[in-house]
Amino acid sequence: MLRRYLEAAGEPLGKPLVALVPVSVRRPGEEGGNRISTVLIDLPVAEPDPGARIDAIHAAMTEIKDSAAVRAGALLAGATGWAPPLVSSGLARAMGGVRAFNLVVSNVPGPQQPFWLNGCRLLAVHPAVPLNPATQGLSAGIISYDGGVCFGLLADRDLDPPLAVAAQGLAAALDELRPGAAA
């Protein structure tokens, strides 16, 4: 999606794109509540192969989840019961040099059974990840629900190109990843 969006905006693909990603810092056996830290991850938008982009992001997230920045966020969460994203991302920046992020991407596991309200089945859940319009124009939320995956995009109203271009890029990127799709 972001690769397509940057192309539509006329931005060079080699420019670093950094996402702020919340990660769980719950230890095994801990239940309930939000115990999160945040990490900053470079997104490989210049890579033309969608599978290679996913593999690169997966490898980077696997490595960074065991990093000092996440452990520091886990210590803070352990001491206070929670770690506000800006505090834990501040720790990450302090430990790894000053870094800015372009967008927030959040992936949350959701319920895998259907919900009903007054006899009507809930068909989809669309997350809204907050953004700070002073510093970012777009956020992306992903949540699983009842065997599927739902996406939510939130944007500053002055985003250029507009949110519809990002949404079209998301649809095209998902089509590209479907089994049997031409690369």
C-alpha cells in the first residue's frame, strides 16, 4: 500500500519510511490489560517484490522484539503496569539515536468467533489508530476477526494524495498477495 501511495505522490522510493509499531511486552502467563512498548521499523518500500517486503519486515520485527528498546519498554511497563507509546518510543529513540516516524501501524489479534447484536451478525471490525496531524498524515490499523483480517486507515483531511489513494493501494496490494496473483 505504502509503495503505491508514494508512487502516486511522486515521492522517491529510496527515501527511508519509518513506522511506529506497538508491540506486546506481556510475559508468558500474564493475562489481560494492555502492556505495550513501541518500536520503530524501517519499511522496505523500494523492494519491488511483495513477498520480499513481507519477509524483510518479518525478519526486522523478529529481531527488534528482542532488542534493548523493547526490553526497556517492558521494564517500564512492569514497573507501572503500562507504558505509554510516546514514553516507550522515547526510550527507543534515546537508546538508538533520534529517529522520527512517518506513520503508525498497529496489528491487534481480535476475537475469532462472530459477535451478534440484536440478532444481527457483526461482519467486520475496522480499527482507528490515532494520529497526530501535526507530524503524521496517515495511520493504519489491522485486526483479525472471525477468521478474517480487517483494515482501518485514518488520515489527516489535508493528506495529499488523499486517503482514497492509500485505500486503493491497500486493495491492490492485498490482491497482489492473493494465491495465484501475478507478481
